[in-house]
Amino acid sequence: MAQLPPGIRFITSFSRDQWYRAFIFSLTFLLYASFHLSRKPISIVKGELHKHCASQVELDSYKEYAAQIQPVKKPFNASQCGWEPFDKSNYKQLLGALDYSFLCAYAVGMYLSGLIGERLPIRYYLTGGMLASGLFTAMFGLGYFYNVHNLWFYIMAQIANGLVQTTGWPSVVTCIGNWFGKGRRGLIMGVWNSHTSVGNILGSLIAAYWVSTCWGLSFVVPGVIVAVMGVVCFLLLIEHPKDVSCSCTPSNHGGEADISTEFVVSSKTFLNGASRCRIQMPTLNAKENGKPQDAEMQHLLTDSENCSVSLSSSTVATGEGRHGTSAISFLGALRIPGVVEFSLCLLFAKLVSYTFLFWLPLYITNVEHLDAKRAGDLSTLFDVGGIFGGILAGLISDRLEKRASTCGMMLLLAAPTLYMFSAVSKMGLEATVVMLLISGALVNGPYALITTAVSADLGTHKSLKGNARALSTVTAIIDGTGSVGAALGPLLAGLISPSGWNNVFYMLMVADACALLLLLRLIQKELQCHADHTLFKEH
């Protein structure tokens, strides 16, 4: 019998379950990348909506000349300072209002979206949201083609888009949480969360391609892409492994303990000062004795009263009762240990990240004196750094088994890095490139970890007793609270930037410091549990 070709051998080396998981991983990656692709154009187009013009005398002369020649076709905008109404001296406040409109609507809608998403099929809910998002993204760009200069038209387009985009995050996180267990979740979701940066990069490149010639297409093209991906979602998305008769948790390979292994748990409790730490050590069946338990079975977050480092099988939401278990309430989700702390931490972390998302191209334009297209292209380096930062945060948190400590370490490094960025970016293009990469990694690392691995961990916390339907609500609460910061950041940047860009960076550094302070209690508990666990093993 002839040997199988190498390509076929490669395909058959993976199980059916593994191929399904790889497919869902890739599909949800592309779906949410398209959401971010549609959010980025506004930051690129800002440099075109308001241009730095010469003196008012020259502008008046131009208007008189334009009135005299009476062109056959009315130009889209007669002002040489940009697109009316953003050509006024208060353009930063007007552009900030656009950001604030989108992000406020997104923050408010996110709290509702998680509750609604738990009660509707994910595929239908996500498809509807993507089609509507494509419509309202394109609607902003249609203002160019129909020569619209009413501020409220653009604000309403942003509000509508912000509301419908809230369907995305709870849906994709719930879906990916259904398909992937806790083992190596930080690394897997760190790689998966790079869709944010990939979407930002693609959105920047697409928007920058048309920004100087026809900025309306900078919105219309991303809107069409999101709508097309909504159709793909309707045709291909599989909500849960059980829908295609796959196992609920990934199979283990390479000598890892089988999830179905039976345990006989023995508990040992001891006191260490004022803190009480209970450590549960599993005793395997005789034939399995000595076989290490997979990290997938370990709890990450601890209870508020005591620290439980459990190596035994945990209660993970697997969807066994996803149709028979009622959806969790809003207050019930808030009572899960760690939800409040991580939500408030994300508020400040996302404030920093979204300030860069919406204002970085304009900052580069002002500091480096580049046109809108080149500034948009250069701003993608921040997102490239974000890809590496998210993966690094997931990898470190998996290795240390300390999500809060990993976030705290990166936040501690981010604040001085932002100060360096504000100083070094004025020294030349090369220095700006380096600092964009480093800042992107440190700013987006904690943001990526909290919105993915931490949200999934909390949404499948042992206190939920297997209620898989809580994941969407928990994810929405955490990201919704973060979105409040995302709304405040660009707004504050618009208000503060007229007094100098340095003041904007001081605001961002204070936000990073606040995010770190909010995690101190969880970091302390993680370190205390680690010390107690080490002491127990020595005895």
C-alpha cells in the first residue's frame, strides 16, 4: 500500500474535535477583528476632518475666490481647514464628542448586551449585530458623498454603531469559552485576542488608503466588510461543541492526566498568621498515582474569605445545563470573587488603550508633522506591540498561574514607559517607532488578559456550580465597566490636549497607577497563597 502524501498525513494527525476547535478559533478571530476594523477609521480620518490651515485672511481670500469662479459642481467642502463642522477652532472638542458618543453608547449597551445575549442564540444575535454595525459604519461615510455637514448626523451614526457593536464581545467570548477549557487559557486567548490589534491594523491601512482622496470610503469599505462577515457568521458559527457532538473540553495529550480521572481528595488545613489557607491535594487511583494533574483543572482566583489552592477537579461550566440552568442575575455576577476588582481595573486600563486608539494618529500628525495617511500607517505599530503584549501576558499568567500579578507587573512598567514615550517621540521618527512598540505591548497586555482569560475564568468560576450561561453576563459586566473608561479617555484627551500633549500623557499615567492600585488586594492574595502553598509542600 502506497504511503500517504505528507499533506494528508498532517491533516489526519489531528482529531475531528481539534479541527473543529481550530475552525472556531479562526472564525471568531476574524469576526471580532472585523468589529475593530470598523472602529479604527474615525481616528485616521480625524486628520482629514480638520486640517491645519494658514491664516484666517488667506481662508477669507479663498472663500471670496471660490464665490467668484462659481464652479459648475459644488465641492464637497469649501473650507481649507477640513470638513465642516470640524474645521472650527474647537475641532478637538467636536472630534472628542464623536468618540464620546460611540463609547458611551457602547458602555451603556454592553451591560444590556450580556443579559440579552444569554437569552438568545449566539449565532443569530451576533449576525444581527454585525449587519447593523456594517450599516451604521457605512452611514458615517455616506455623509461625505451626500455632503452632510450637520454634527448631529455624525453623532447619531456613532451612537447607533456603539450600541449595535456591543453584540460582538460577549458573543465571541462565550463561544470561545464553550470550546476551550482552562488549560493554557492565558496563552490561547492571548493569541486569540490579537484580533483586536489585527483589526486595528487592517482598519488603519484601509482607512489610510482613501483618507486623502475620498474619506467616505474609509468608512463604507469597513462597513461592507463587517456586514459580509455577519453573513459568514450566520452560515458557519457553531455555538457549542455539543452541537456537532464534540467533547466539551479539549482532550489532553503528552502524558497529561485525563479529565475523567477519578480523585479521592484529601484535605489538609493549617493556619499561617491571620490568613487561613486550605490546600486540597488530590490522591489518584493506584494505577494513576504520581501522574500530574493538568493545569486546566486548577483554580486561578481565590475566595474572598480564604485562599483555596485546589489541584482537584473543579466545577467548570461545560454547558451540561446550558438549557436547563437559568441565566445569572446582574447582582449575582457581581458577587463572584474578583469581578468588581478586575472590572474597575479594566476601566482605567481601557481608558489608556482607547485614548491611544482614537488620538494616536492625530498626535503623530502634530508631533511628527506627517500627513494623515503616513500618521495612520505609523500608528499601526502600537497595535503590533499590542499583539506581542497580549500573547506575553497570557503566557506569563499561565506559567505563574497568577492573572492579577501579571497585570500588575505590566501596569507598573507601563506608567514610566508612557512618560518616556511623551519625551522620546519628539526626538525623531526612529525613537517614536521603538516607543510605539514597547508602549503598545505594556498598555494592551493587561487589557487583553482581563477581557479574555480573566473574563472566561470568572465566567466559569466554581461558585457558579456549572452554570455556563453566566459567562456572557460576566464578560459584559467586565467589558462594559471597561468601556466607561474607554469613553472617558478620548473625551478627557480632547479636553486636555489644547493645554499640551504632555498633560494628556500625565492623565494616562495616573490612570495606569489607579488600575494597579485596584488590583493590589488580589495580587496580595495570590502571593500569600503561593507562599502558603510553598510552605505546605516543604512540610
